[in-house]
Amino acid sequence: MNFIKEIFNIFYPEICLCCKDPLTNNEKSICLNCRHDLPLTNFTSEKNNLVEKIFYGRFPIEEATSLFYFLKKGKIQKLMHELKYKNQQQIGTLLGDWLGEEILESDRFKNIDCIIPVPLHKIKQKKRGYNQVTTFGKSLSLKLNIPFYEDILIKSSATKTQTKKLRFDRWTNAEHQFLIKNTALIKNKHILLIDDIITTGATLEACLNTIGNSNNIKVSIASMSYTK
């Protein structure tokens, strides 16, 4: 089987999703050179990091982290584009595994009970075919050995992409978009709320306000990337 795979790779080589160079047999999705160049934040072990500061005075979160800095025209932007629009969902798996290792090695993020993703509206998800955060969440779930609940938080209204919106518009646009169902399942739980990119935190704050801090629910936040 390995011989057949090697022959196949000669004619149809797998390529790095960052630089587009061919991958070696020991590389997956991203070549080693690009992995070393990815801009890690090291927020997972840092209290009062830049992501946590976004939510000061807005919602009492427990902990927050992002794996990478998101820089325009950088390698993380390329990866997020491949994941979000080119169906390269193995990126989410890779980054979930990476962040999961960071969390396990950290003294923070203790006693997380479950993982909940920021949802897409059903129309947008049907059009795209998937939620770009799902494989990220499932990989984290396996690494941390905790449940991944994809249908707890529901997006109730479809909105245009926020990529080119001004920061203030993102805050106002995020209001009243989400619903929560089966609250009993997360009562008295510590939730890890996950997303792909954090910029203003508007979408996450809307999710947090929907979840609320009633029913003795605690919330921490994790994302693949953070935009300064």
C-alpha cells in the first residue's frame, strides 16, 4: 500500500498549503519550513493576554487564547483561506491538535467540560458545505478528551461576511444573532467556546451574551488566530 502511495505521489504530489511546495512523506498539510515560520502567540500559557483583554468589562470569561497571529498576506491568512473557502478541513484538524497540546502543557484551562463552536447560519453552512471550525473542535475534543457539542449554539439570522466591515459595524452587526438550545446539557459546566479568527471579539461577545452566566455556566475562549 505504501509503495502504491509513493508512486501516486510522484505523479500527484501533496503540496504545502502555505508555500505550495511538494510535501515529503513525513509532512502533512504544511511543510516543516512553513511550520517554523508560523507566528505563534504563546497566549495559552499567558494570563491577561491580548485576547483576554478584548473582553474586559464585557463578559467575565475564565481564560482565552489564540494559537497564531493573523497577519495580512501572511501564512496564517493563506491557511485560513484554504480552510474556510477551499474545503481544506485537515487544517482545522492540524491546528486543533496543535492547540490541544499547548492546553495540556499549560497550567490554565483547567476543568473544561465541553467544547462549543461559533455556529454558521444553516443557509451559509449548506452553501459552503461545512463549518470551518468543526474539524478544529473535533480535534481539540479528542486531544482533551471532552465532548464536542455542535448543536447547542444556533445562529438565528444570516448576515453578510464581516471580513470587510468596519470595527464598529462588526459590533452592531453581531447583536441578536444567536440562540441556545438544550441549556440543561451545559448547566454547571465550563465551556470552551471556539472560533477561527478573533478580531474585535464581536461575534464571540454575542455568543457569550446568549449563553449568559446564568445556570452557573463558565466560559473560556480559544481560536486558531488573532488579528492585532
